[in-house]
Amino acid sequence: MTPIKTGIIGCGNISRIYFTNLLTYPEIELAAAADLDIERARERAEEFGIAKAYTVDELLADPEIEIVVNLTIPAAHASICKRALEAGKHVYVEKPLAVTREEGREVLALAAEKGLRVASAPETFLGGGIQTCRKLIDDGAIGQPVSVSGFMLGGGHESWHPDPEFYYAIGGGPMFDMGPYYLTAFVTLLGPIRRVTGSAVITYPERTITSEKKRGQTIKVETPTHLAGVLDFASGAVGTLITSFDAKAGTSLPNIEIHGSAGTLLVPDPNNFGGTVKLRRAGGDWEEIPLTHGYTHNNRGIGVADMARAIAENRPHRASGEMAYHVLEAMHGIHDASRDGVHYIMASSCARPEPMPALAVQES
């Protein structure tokens, strides 16, 4: 296929891995970098040999750019997505799809109106770890899935991130930061969610930054930092998800464990592409399962490449906006259920994305 000209908006912390990888995917021609801070865009363009460093307006006005990769902060995700769609460009956006459900619906509706595509991170479910687990489940290795449990507990980002404030603002917190990885893996493996409930708290109303460059500054916490959710899947399986920035001493819990009628599956960290897959069949011992799929390194950007190829092949792309919206709604639903003391009934659904081809070529 002819590579599709692509531009990145947002040249912050996460952008380096996207620049690095998008330069290697044959489906993509990375043609431009843009940022609100034009100097930052110029730095990235020079660092990675990108032909054009643009303001946001300049990139959106370039008729040759067909895909925009939106790596802005979460609060800007929806507005930049809508501007790109209005400019006639397909969009791939970092997670979450948007901060609010209303904004997420607006992005999808505009894409449908314009006949354009929206894709969203996380794309880690396309990696060899989750895809191997998908194949095991689809092949019946654990029988009928009964339950899934996911655990993401840590001490927060103020100890290492140079700009941690937005993790504690509305639209942040451990659920919106890390929940997309877990919930996207859940939906990939078990299908869509029917209803959710949960509890959520702010344990520490203020956080003190201990990382450089803002050491000693304080953050007012505006969003829950420990959440425990329960999810009922349309398939009948029941899920548990705990996300926390309040586990100061860490955890020994697994990332994801799935129980079925005939076995148990240990799923690797959904924030990564590879990892160790373990299976225990009923009456047997734990066994490590060799990965059946490639893309086991930090392959961020593979969702962009998959969308580009899907455009050329006229098929659905895997990291769909519909799945990203479904995940966004579930995260909000857990917050709503805690606040209101109810079960939240999901209004959206989505298809399980098609599996990746087995034994796909790994990126080095």
C-alpha cells in the first residue's frame, strides 16, 4: 500500500515513542509535528528528522496530511479530534477518547457525519501478550469464561512524572489514567460490558510533588484516587477492577486473572505489549504458554498503522472509537455508581476487535 501521510499534534512526554515507531511502520509516512509550543514541535522535528514543524492550525490546514495523531493532554483530546475531523482528517487519539461522555459522543458523531475514522489508544491489546490470551480463550483453553479480575495499584505519579498535576484533575485519576488499558483488555478478551457499579474515594486531598522540576509544589486532588469496580459482561462473566494511586508500598496482586469453567489464565500487564502468559487447566499445574503473536516490544503506534492499513483494505480498524467510547462510559459509570449508590446500566456497546494475525512480525 502507499503510505498515508500522518502528522502528530502534541510533542510532550509520550510523543517520543510514537515518533520512533511511526517512522518504522510501512503504512505510515510521518510528515509533520505540531504543538501549541512551536519550539517544542521544532525540537521534535529536528530530533526525528521530520520535514515539517507546524503550529496546530498549520498542520490542520495541510491538505496532504490524512491522519492526525492526537497526543495532547486529556482535556484537549475531544477539541483537537473535532478540529481534525472538521479539517477532513482521520484521527488517532491517546487515551482516553475524551474527558466526558458527551464529548466522546460528539467526536464519534462528527466522524460518522464526515465519513472519517476515529481510533484510540490503548493499542497494547494488539500485542503478543493479550493476543495470545485471546487465542487461548477463543480456542476453549479455559472453557466458558466466568470471571475476570484486574489490579492496578501504585503510589501515584508525583514521585517521577515532571508534570503530574493533570493526573489529579478532573478527567485524571487512576481509573482514567490506567483503566483504559485494563478495560480495553477486558473487552477484547470477554466482549462488551452490560452494567457496572463501584466505590471511589479521595484518600489524600493534597499531594506533594517529589520529582524534578516541580519538587515541593502541592497538588489539590480533584478526582478519586482509589476505585473498586464490579462489571457485568453481556456474555455473563463478572469482572472486578481495582485502580489506585494510594497503594504507597505497591502490591503483590496479579495484573489480570481470568477464571473459566475449565481453567485459569494469567494475563500479562495490559500496559505492555508482551509479557508472560500462564495457564492452569483444571486438575493441572501452571504452565507458561509461548506467545503466538508478535508485537511484543513497546509498539505504540501500531494502532495508527492498523488504521492506515484498514483504510487501504476497506475493513474496520481494531482500536476503534466505538470501543474507546464504551470503555470511557464504563469508567464514568463506576464513578457515577459510587456517587449515586446504584448500578450503572451501560448505554453503549461495541464489537470485540478482530484478532491480530498469528505470528505477526515483531518490531525490534
